[in-house]
Amino acid sequence: MRFAIIDGYVDEPTCLGVPFFVSTYIRYAAGALVSAGITDISYLTIEQVRESQYALHDFDYAVIIAGNPVPGKYLGGMPVKEYEFDKIAAANNKTRFIIGGPILLDPLPLHTDNISYAEGDIEKYLYLKFGGGDSSGFTRTIGDLNRFAAAGAFIVEQHPRYPDIICEIETGRGCPRVNHCSFCIEGTYPVDFRGPDDVVAEMKELERHGIRHFRLGKQADFYAYGSDMSSMKDGFPKPDPGIIERLYLGIKDSLSSLETLHLDNVNPGTIARYPSESERITRTIAENNTPGDVAALGMESADPKVIALNGLKASAGQVGFAVGMINGFGGIRADGIPKFLPGINLIQGLSGEGKGTFALNYQFLKSLLDNGMMLRRINIRQLRMNRSTEIYSKKSDKKTEKILDAIFRNYREKIRTEIDIPMLKKVYPAGTLIRNVIVEQHRGPWSLARPIGTYPIVIDIPRELPLFSKHDIFVTDHRERSLIGLPYPFIPEKASLNEWKAIPGIGRNAGAVIAGRQFSARSLSGYDIPPDVFARLFPEPR
């Protein structure tokens, strides 16, 4: 029996599966099939399926992993589109297709007979369907997860970008809070944590298959990992710093070739309510994770009315406290990059928004900037309602929505120009060296590249470099959500006109520099080039 696992790329509050990220679902599905006795398993990305005009090669079954409850803009690939499910099934009428992943919480109508949805967790469904087990109950247990996760690690070697991929590692499922945000699907799952030894065992198996990059994601709040659910304050469980220390100790002792260790979601409400425990956890993360790590703080709004109506996690003051704590321990630099910084997530479209909501969001972010805090990223997205969430059933006035949308767009632009760029200058000053960035796309004469990691910064390079090639890059300038950089070491004699133009202090004089062959430090000393950039251009006397 021949199986294909088609990666349609997921994007949900706790898991990203768009390259270079590989979601948990892919590996769990592979592990479930192996555990059920299936050995002929192929992995395909949705891009590979598109390139083949949706025609597969005589598979008996194919699993499509999909679901984008929190869609965004993507550089590494484009998730499967709604119309493509039926198109894939119609092009392969002898193959039976099963759809799984977060799409099950908000399924689309299907129009061909050979495609259907899984029931419950895709990994448990596949195991029971093809392993001949009891077909009742398609919800996986932690024991199932641990078994399937290890058994499915092999599938990563079939990824087209292997080994330059980062694997999401699940620490637990469900939101540990008593109350949940009105828009989030994570509250639909019961809370369940994996043990540190089980997490480490999966990572060790992935390392055995060549993986060097990991993100401790697939959870609503890393600080709540393994927390005491019987001890609550304002509906938030008490964190357990000890279990997080055990996890990091196990990773450190067991993985010998680790290159990236980052994390994902952090609840600022947990930090604000349990400052001493959170301080210990923050110190552990800053000491053990690799540089460039980001704690995505789900703030969503600074408006007290919106916070109350949507059951959000923290007030603006509490989020500010969390930002300060993370800066205090994670703001130190390693190899020129801050070790561990906060990010802020904001959402437009929540219940209770008014004309003043977006001004409050802007003022909060401006206060962080004015107080010397660093944010690695500010993510501003518009709400996409999921049928399984509380907010889905709430009606909204279309006329009011239109007015608020215009105000929102104005403030989003203010944030991008007045806060994003100054923040990036603080985090990545001109001259900063960023190592091992990978070229992922070309736009005109520019290459767009990113380092592997959580929320990686995009670097625009004014030269067409080979796709998926790796480079060390030094920063020359800053855009709203990206950097401009040049390959390091810089070779003046071989630099293009566009590269010379990207050097601050030269700009429009690039033509004269090339025509006059001003390729030495002495000949360029009269230009107003920032000292740190100059030092990258000419690291040694010429």
C-alpha cells in the first residue's frame, strides 16, 4: 500500500508549518502510519504538488495536512488554497484522500467522492484506520503522541529543503487558563503536558535524522509548561520553573549538534501574576536558547474594554511588565544579536473596538520605545473568525466595521513607520553581522533572505544570489519590517552598483565610486559612512 503525506502548510496560534518550519502533524502522521505497519510513505509539499500540475504517482492513499486559522504573509511557501483540495482529488481519482490538521475545526465543503475529512486527531485516525485497532475514539493521548513523534522523525529527510528546516516541538496542548480568548482555537482542547524526557527523546530522534534546528512551540504558553493546574491565580496556573530547567538540562545533555533552540508563545499574564517564578524561567531561557530568540506575547489589544469583552490575557501595564522582564535578562547580545526578546501580537476585529482602540495600541508601543525597551517584532493582523471560537457567533455592524478599518489602517501605518523602524535600529544596528542567512526568493535585482529561527528577520540584499544559498550578511539599513544588508566579507572590486548604493553615506555617489575605482578604505574615508558599517567594509587595513 503506497501512501503520500501532502504538506499543505499549517498556521495556527501554536504551530507554524510553512517552510522553513515543519509542523508536528507531518511527523505524527508518518509515525502513525509506520506504527500501523505501513512502510511505503512519501512526503510532498503543496509546492511540489503544484509543480506536477496536481498529478501524483499512483498512490493508494494520500493525507493532506492543512489549516490556517491565523493566516499571514509567507516567504517560504504558500499554504494550500481552498479550491486546491478538490483539484488535487479530481486529478487523482484512483487515490483516496484524507484531510487532517487544524482545518478540521472549520472544514470546507468538498465536491469529489475520493476526498474526506479525518475524524479527530489525524495521527490517531490514521493509526486506527490502517492498523486495524478499535475505531472508536480518534483523540490521541500523550502516549500516542510520544510514540508517533519518534516513529515519524524519518520523514524530515524527504523535505525539499532538508536539512535547512526547523521542527516545531510540542510541549503540550490546550490553554492552561480557566478562561480563553474569544478568537482562539486552543481553548477547545483539554490541557495535557508532555514530560521533559519525552520531548527530549523526540528531539534526539530528529537529530539522528539530521535536524539541527528546533522551536519549542505547539503550546499556548511556554511559561505554563508543566504548571500546577490545581494552583490558580486569576485563572492562571502557577508556573513550575523546575520542570522547564529539567527540559533544558535534558536537551543540553542529549543533543550534541544543536544549532538553533528557540521557543514560541508566552503569556504575559502569567509573567505578571507570577513574577518570581517567571524571572527564574526567563533566566533559564536566556541562558540556554540560541541568540535571536523571540517570545511572542499575545497582547492583542491595549484597550481595557476590548480586553474585558474578549477575555484577553493581560492589561497594557501587565504586558509592559513582561516586556521589561524579558529585556532585562534576554537583551544581552551574543555574537552581536540579542539573546531573547519579546514580540507583540495585536489583532484588529475584536469585540468592543472603537475609534480610540488603535490609538491606545500605538501609545502603548510608543511608550515601550521611549522607555528603551526592545521588541523583536510587532505582528498586527486582522481577525479571521473560526467557527469553533466564541467570537464567531457575534454579529457586527458593517458600517462601523468600515469606519474602524480605515482608522486601523492609518494607525498600522504609523506603527510601521514610527515604531518598527526605530525598534529594528535598536535590535539590529547598522554593521550588525547576521550569520547563515538563506536566500529564499528574488524580487527584481534583490534577494530576500532569512536566518533559520523563530520569527526570522527578512534581509533584502541588493544582488541576485542563488536560491537557498547561505551567506553571512551585515546590516546597512532598515525598512519597516526588514533589513537591508550586504554579503560579508564585502569585496569592493566585485560589488555591483546596487550594492554600492545600499551603503549609507554613498547612495547616489555609487556610480562615481565605481568609475573612480575608489575601492580602498582611504579613498572612501571622505564619505559619511557609519563607523560600524565602514568596519565591515574594511575589517582589515588595506
